[in-house]
Amino acid sequence: MVNLIDDPWISVVRRDGTRETIAPWEITGGTEPVIRLDAPRPDFNGALVQFLIGLVQTAIPPGDNRDWRRKFKTPPPPHELKNAFAPYAHAFNFDGEGPRFMQDYDLNEGVESSVDRMLMEMPGEQTLKLNTDHFLKRGTVNHICRSCCAMALFTLQTNAPSGGRGHRTSLRGGGPLTTLVMGTTLWETVWLNVLPRDQFEILGNAAKTADPDRFPWMGPTRTSTRNEVTAPTDVHPAQIFFSMPRRIRVDLDHPESGRCDICGCASETLVSKYSTKDGGVNYKGAWKHPLTPYYQPKNAEEPLPKHGQADGIAYRNWLGLVQNDTESRTQPALAVQVFRNERQRNLTDYLGYSAPLWAFGYKTDNMKVICWNESTMPLLHVGEAVREQYEGVVTALLKTADLVAVSTRSCIRKALFGDRKDAGGNIPEVDSRFWQDTESEFYAVLEALREAMERGEDTTALKLQWLSSLSREAEELFKVYSQADLIGVADPRRIALSQRMLRNYTSPRNKKIRDALDLPRGPDDGDAKPRGTRKRSVSTR
């Protein structure tokens, strides 16, 4: 029998580069500490870290900040973790006759599917029927080991997209965005995202202590064939991490021998099929997952979780991931808020003034997975005395970057197509390059801004430095994408006028730029307005 608490099944890397497979209770200890997960797929790593955070949050939540700091500086040894996890081990059997991890309690009939359908990105039934699986081919994953099967199952339940009528999405909807604070070891990464007991218990009904209230596979499924819902008041908050929207039962009665098509290990107990049925747990209501940012739509009663985007995760997403975004009414994940507001100031001697934020998730479109994205960005510690003012300036820097990005794209289109309204395409690579190429400068300016504000210095020079970097990038992208070097096929006059418009749009004298950055206005400053619409001759020599 495979037990996901007692048995080794999680691949990790230690500080000296050693790779090994451990049980959850072994994430601490050893001569060289475990520094990161090493699953065969990035989405498995994202799921596994949430599994570990959820397990620790359930078994040993800190009573208060003092308790939290003590275990951060002195991690509990493996035997202590094993004892803490032991009362829950019976709920983490992956096989056997009784309840099985993340599998329907009493699914006796269902639609049989090949095991590759458990992977988020694999083609669905309609794609296979139409024979349109051009890029992700069927038949590439036929047999997987039980460790990979457990990872795939947990990944699906945690991120579940729409699966057709009655096949429920995850507690956070299809393809939720996950953000968490990273430490220098795996234990630190887990513990940095575990909330104090009282803050976690209000996310559900802590009085519901039966096994099925924490782990839904431990009892009959709360089915939703008549659209019945499961709200936070119905179950223990631990179910936030161990939600089970899909009714699935893995076929473990017909094991096969060979090599796992995901990790490559040899096994005598490979899995090739599972059964599924609609009407799983229908999570609705005021759920708030501590690892996900939430935004408040104008016409919605409850905040909604943020989801992945096709254009990736970059510093343009800073607002809402790191600090509040008042415009979109988005707040960072609860775990990030707790770290920045209560913990970071006590850890600067250990972590320094910057700890990484790890953001990841799928972008889904109904039943279809578009892409997987993940990125890191620094969580800078700023003194409380200047934090509000600092975040206001950071918002201004981001707003300015957005203004310049929009102007760059607009002027390139004008250079290419003039005023044609039938010209299609958004030239997405322009946006992508703009944000990617200016990211390192943004973080450098943030650090310089923190130092300047804590010393009480004026920040105008840093704002102008940032604008200068944006303007240089805009000019470079214009040169690359406007066909300025192809005079034989381009319209040189239109290109010159568009370039002049771009320079005016990105000038510190431009009213929108000046207002965004709150720049002081000189006595000779006028509004730098684009002059590309005036009729005048332009030399192209």
C-alpha cells in the first residue's frame, strides 16, 4: 500500500545538489537541507508545494507569531513532523480497499478514460474525435507510476478547469493563480506560507472536524447533480488545500510493468486508466484561498480569485500580487499580506531586504489549457514610516510604464498601417518585449527608491531615470518593428511622423506622463502634444 505521508514519493534537491526522493516528514533534517522540489513537471512542483503547505497548515499551525518565528529559525526535526502528521496518515492512502487520496469514496460506475487525460494540457474528447490534436498528441503518455499519478491527480483537483456539463472546476475556478513567499530551504518556503491558527480557521468552519470535512475523499461525496453547493461554512478550512471537485477513481486493479511515461522510472504497478463521473463537489460562496490574490468586481457580492494570463507573469502584475491595486480592487494573497505586514520586518537580518515571490498557474479557456506560466519577483521590505508613500510612487512607475507601452504599440501600428482601421493584429511581441526588457531596471529603481525614501531624499531623479529607460526601450522597439530600416518598402514620411509622436508621448513634458509621475512643472513647460497630424514636409534623408 502506498501512503503519501509515510512513504517517500516527493523528489527534492539538497543544497549540495544531491537529488533524492523523500516522504513529507523528511523535508527538514539531513546534513544538507532540502532547498527545492524536483518533480518531473513544473505544474507538479506547484501542486506539491501547495500539498506540503496544506499538510503543515493542517497538522501544526502556529499559535501566534512568536510560535511561528521559533519554528522558522529552528525547524522541527523529521521525527517531530512524522509524529505531527501521524494522526492524518490514514487519510493519505493512495491505494488499498478503503478511502483513497483524492479519489471518489464510492464511485462504482463512470466513464473510463486513459490516464493521460488526467494531465491538464492533454487533448480532450472533442479534440480527439475531430482528430485535431496537432501539437499535443494522443498516445504520448500511456502508463505512469503511482507517485506521478498522485501528483497528476492532486494537480488536476487543485487547478481543475471546466470539464463539460457537471464536471466541476477547482475551488478557485479553472487555472487559479498561486503566489507564495520563497525561503532559502523547502521548509522555509512551506512555513513562510502557513498562517497563524486563528487567521486560517476563519476561512472555513473549524467546528467541522470529521475526516470528510477536512479530506472529502474520506466519506461519501457531496455531489452536485442538482447543483447543490459547498460553501466555507459547510466544511473545515483544511479543505481549501484538499478540495476535490472531480469524481475520479484510479484503476489500480490492473497494474502493468514497464517505465513511467512521465518520470521514466521502472515500475511493476503502472497505472493506465481511471474512471470519472460528473456531479462532484461544487465549491461556491465566499471561499478565500490563502495563496491566491482576489479582486472585487463591481457587480459581484464576493471577491473572485485571480487567474493566469496568456501573456505571462511579469512586473506589470506587481499591483495585486505584491501590493494592493485600488483601480482593479485587487488584493495580494493572504499569505503574502501576512508576510509583508507581520513577518518580513523580523526577518531582514536573515532573508535580507528582499524575499522572492513565486507566482505560477495555468491559463485556461473553458476546457482548454492555453499555457503554464511561472515567475519570481522580489518582495522588498520598506519601513513602515515611508511604506504608503513608497507604494504610491511604485504605482506611479507602473502606470507610466503602461502609458509608454501603449504609446509604443500605437505608434508602431501607425508607422506600419497609418490610419487604416482594417489592419488586424495586436503585435503582442511588442508588449512582451517591452515588459521583459525593462524588468531588471524596474527592480533596480525600486531598490534605489526604497533607500532614497528611507533617507528622506527627493525621488524626482529616480522617476526621470525610470522614464528615460522606458523611452529608450520604446525607441528600440520602434526601430525593430516599424520597418524603419526598410525604406524601399516602407513609408518613410509616415514612419518619421510616428516616431516623432512616440517621442512626444514619452516626453517628461507630456501631461499624462507628468501627471502619472507627479513631476514638478517648470516655468517653460507646456503640454507636449503629438504633432504627427500637422501637415508639414519631413525629410527622410
